Amino acid sequence: MLSRPGCKPGPAWMRDISDSLADADRARKMMMPFWLFLIVYLLAILLVTHFVTAVAFSKDQSYQSHLMIAGQPLVSYGFAARGIIAIGGRATGVVALGGIAVGVIAIGGVSLGLFSWSGVALGVVAFGGVALGWRAIGGVAIGRAALGGLAVGRYAYAGNGLAYGSLEASGRQKEHLIE
């Protein structure tokens, strides 16, 4: 790992978030815009996708666009969708949205991908309730650099939560953790 002399190892942005969340007054101010955005986002998704999901998760209806890229349809939806953009119960594609999503960008209940966002996320960059990845952010985060309520990894940041890091935990170097 390359680093400049005097710099701490591990991602500085995760360390900054962890330090900000450790102070309760600052955490409330910092999290208020996030919660406002999340509530508006969830309401919009609920209203917009109600009709789409009824069709996409139906075993009877499926769709594949006629436009093909590298032998895959551009848009596909259905119970087991495969395509560049796949929406369905089991979605596989470059962008996969579904209950079980596998793709470069995967969003769903359980997802596996380069960028993964879901309840259980596995990926290089994983966001979720349970996140496993090189950079993991979530309630339970496990990875090389982990940020979450329970963070386990080489560099672990937890704010007010629990952090176990083999080199650094919540900004404290390993040799200072044992004292």
C-alpha cells in the first residue's frame, strides 16, 4: 500500500464519517438530510413502481426488448430476467434490480455485484443491512474497510457502534487498542 509520510492508513472518508457519528449532536444534524432524502425517495419508489413490480414479478408476464447488445436484450423484465438492464425476481445483467440481483450494479433483496446495494449485499463496494465487500457500509459491515454499526475488517469504523479492525478500529491504531 502506498501512503505519504505522516498519513494514517485506511480510507480517510470512512474515518471522517465515523468521527462525525461519534458526536451525538453533530450526528443528528448530519443525518437529518439523509433521513429526509430517504423518506422522499422511498415514497417516490412506492408510488412509481407499484404497477411495474406487479408485472415484473409475475410469472405469467415477461418482456425482452428487440434491441440486442452483445447478444443480450437491452431491457428485460420478468420472474427470471436476463439482459443489460434486468428487472425481476431473479435478475441478471449489467444493471440488475430484483429480489435476487446479480450484475455490475446490483440492487435488490440479496445482491451480488461490483456495486451492490441491498438487504444482504456482496460486492466490491457493498451497501446494505449486511454488507460484505472490499468497501462495506451497512448495519453489519465486513470487509477490508468497513463502516457500520458492527464493523469488522482490516480498517473498521463504527461511530458509536462496535468496530473490530486488525490494523485500525474507529481511527485508533491496533497497538493502541490493546492498552
